[in-house]
Amino acid sequence: MPDMADRSPVLRIITQVARESLKPLGLAQRGRSRLWMDDHGWWLGVVEFTPSRIAGSGLYVGAMWLWHDVDHLAFHVDAVRVGSELFRSEDQFTPLALELGREAAANVTVLREKFPDLSEVVRYLMSRPVRRGSFWDNFDPGIAAALAGDTVTARDHFERVLREDALATWMVEAQVKARELHAVAADRDAVTAWVTRAVDSCRSKLGLGPLPSAIS
């Protein structure tokens, strides 16, 4: 059942604002949802005009690594989060929505400049501090290191993933992937092939079509 915001003028205003601010940048709306995607082949910029419990909207912009091979959009890197702006009337809410649209467009540009190619993503992931108890803070840098040909660092990260207690199905599945990658970490071509298969699978699950070009 749609929420209250989607039965009000909020969704119409947000959709119009997003079309004006994000569509010219090349982003595509996911169906009729509040989600917009900036497709870079093996990663996505994701924009969500987040619904509130009452009529209104917030904003969440981030990046998603498609090697996670999941069937839903996710935020693996945060660019910006904005709390909900409440809807009281169209005249009151429209300028607030326009500001959300401008902020969304600005942060899409920030992500594009931050991650122009694989080497910059690798540099970013390998330079981030690993937060205690954060599963993905080892998984993603492990993939980055393996893609960069740094076998020792890659295997160290994957071994940390494998030492975690798998308390949920998704953790078990991630550890299977980490074990596969640990085994081929010394073979850069094999790692790239593994990541390419995962990205293609994820793109298929998200309805995005095949990877348009090689991971680079």
C-alpha cells in the first residue's frame, strides 16, 4: 500500500523536480519510485527522495558497488543525507523540493568527480579506516586490492571477512564470495573476471542490462 506521501501532491512535485534536476545529468528514474540511478557500469550513483512517515521528503545520495550482486539498490558510500522536509501546502513545499533537487544534482556531480575510474575507487576503498565490526569495510577493500594486484592486502581483508561470525544468510553468502576471491587473489585476470560476472549478475537483477564496457 502506498504511503501517505504518495497519495498527496508530494510525489508529483518530487518527480517533477527530479526530472528537471537529474534527468539532464543522465540519471534514470527507477519505475515510478522516488529512486534515481546514475549508471557507471560497475557502480551506480543512487538518489532517493526519502519518504517520511507523514507527507514530505528527505534526500539520500550515495554510491553502490555492483559487485555485491544483490537484487535491490543499496548505499555503500554516503554522499549526503538530508532530513525530511514536511509538506503543508504546494506553495510551501515546492521551493523546499527544488532545493532538494539542487542538492541531489550537486552530490551526483561530487560522486562522479570522486570516482571517475577504477583506480580512484581502489584508492578510496583502500584508504578508508576499517571500522570495528563492520563487515563490508573489509570485503570491499579486499576486492579493490585484488583488482589493483595487491595480493597480500586483498587476502588479509578476505581473511578478516572469513573470521567474522556468520550470523545471517547474507553473511554466509558474502563469506563464500570472500573465499572464492581469496583463492584467486594472486591472479588479477581471474579477479577481474569474477567481478565482471558479479556485476553482470547484479545488473540483470536490477533490470539494467549487460555491463556496457570493461571494468576500468
